Amino acid sequence: MRVFLAAVAATLALAAPAQAVVGGKPVPQGRMPYVANVQIMGAFGCTGTLIAPQWVLTAGHCGSATGSLSQGLVPAPVAWPASTYLVVVGSVYSDGHGGESHGVRQVLVDSDYVVTNGTGNDVTLMKLDTPTRITPMRIAAVGERSSWKPGVLTTIAGFGKTSQDASGPPDQMQSARVPVTTDAYCAKAYPGGLSEAGDDGSFDPKTMVCAGYPQGGTDTCEGDSGGPLLAPVKRGFRLAGATSFGAGCAQAGKPGVYARLAEGPIREWLKTVVPEAFAPERAKAKKRARTRCTRSRARAHGKRSRVCHRPRRR
Ligand code: ARG
């Protein structure tokens, strides 16, 4: 985010390559309308995901007025005023054309986005001025946990840079697929303590999940923060993560780190604000007694009916 606030006027002579999120492909207009472009004080800042008709989820460090630890600043759940934000949904273009612009009524940074949690709990919720008719992306149900276990190819998307050295973001949203890593692998990649400054923080499995190839090459990058990590389910996708941080972008051995949205403390916090954003838990297929012997049914079947004399199973 900081990069863009500082570099609004920077020359774009060194145009970014025509693919971004590093190693991705441009998303055609009309696809992924729930991916939000989050502008802060008139400049592109972050990506986000529409999770309910009036709520967009983005990164904590995109909402916290005090900045993030990884920027050498102190994270705190104190948000910038809502009026400094503009959120565009329904457009894959960085200039927002064809999309829907929204002011923001309320900015809520995760109450645990505090210095004692390092770079963890990196989530902000933004309430839009008006509800949108665009279909939100639901956060994965607890029962869908296997859709983002290590090895699963998840989809990442955002308006961020196409390479760590690009001078600015591309003019079209990009997406790519990356496999979820194990927590052990990510802990080795980001072992730094809370005191570590620079672009990488330390991995906390309670509030973070990582994705990327061991050899790198495909990753989120600056500006993708807050954007979605999507887990494949039977019919479509669920939101499982939000882009948080990484060492550079797409480097070998340095997977992207995502806020772990669908379980643990972040899920609990999100539930207190936007319970409607969660995919329903699939009701367990109940073993129904094959026959219910109500009195009227018994009568209908005749007293001796076998169907009706089978014991009820509970
Ligand atoms: N912190 C960055 C942002 O504000 C996101 C960086 C993601 N980096 C990565 N290597 N996956 O946009």
C-alpha cells in the first residue's frame, strides 16, 4: 500500500509486464466481480473481497491508520476515517470503468490487529454506503476445511503488481493458481520474531495460511493485499484467505502469506460482525427412520402394516 501512496506521481515509463499478481493472467471483464479495488485517499491502495452485499473484507494493514509492523510501524485497530476510502466492485480495470463505486460508511480493523500479534490478524472490514447486487463470495464453512488443505490449488486475484520490481500496478486485475503449503514449510520460510521489520513478518499458524510453489514464480504482490485466496469447492469457490505479506514477490522458498479467514480467531471475529458472510455448514445427512408411525399413518397403513411397525430409529 505504502508503495502506491508514495508513488502516485511516479513515472510509469517502466510499464509492468502484461501479466500480474506475479505469474498470472488478466481476468476478463465480468469475471470475479466480487474482487474489490480499494482506493485510499484518492490512490490505489489494496484489493478486497465482497463478502456480503454491504461488506468488503481487506487487509488489516489497509485499514489501520497506525500502519503495520512489516512497515516498521505499530499496528493497531484504529482505522482511517471511512471517508478516505473508495471501493470499486464489478470492474477488472484499475480505473474502475464498468464497475460500481462505493463510499465507505464504516471501517473495522480486526480487534486483534495489535502489535503483540506481530503481523497476524491482518483483516479489515469495510461497510459500503449502499448494498450492491453483485453476488458476494462466501467465506468457507468449517465443513469445507479440506478445500484448502496443503497441496490444494487455490486461486489468487488482485489489482497488485506483476513483479516485485514493477513501478506500479497493471491496468487489469490478474489471477493465478497456487498450492497451499503446509504450516511447517511456511514457518521455516518466515521464522522472524515479532521484532522483524522489512516486508516479511513471522508465520503464525493461528491467523495465517500460506500458498505458493517451492520454486516461486507465481504469487500475490504489492497492491494485492486484502484480496482473495479462493478454495475450490464442488460448485465454485469459497473465500479462505486474504493476501497479507511475503518476502518480495514470487521468490523461491518464500510463499505468499494470507490471513486465515475460515477458521481460528479471525473467523470468530468476522462472525461477530458479518455472520451472513459464511457459507452454510452442510446439514449432516440425517439417518431418518424409514417410516414414521404417526397415528394417522398407522391408520392409513392398517394396524398390521409391517411398514408401520418397524421400530423408529433415532
Ligand atoms: N503487503 C502487500 C500489500 O500491501 C501484499 C504482499 C504480498 N506479497 C507476497 N509475496 N505474496 O499489497
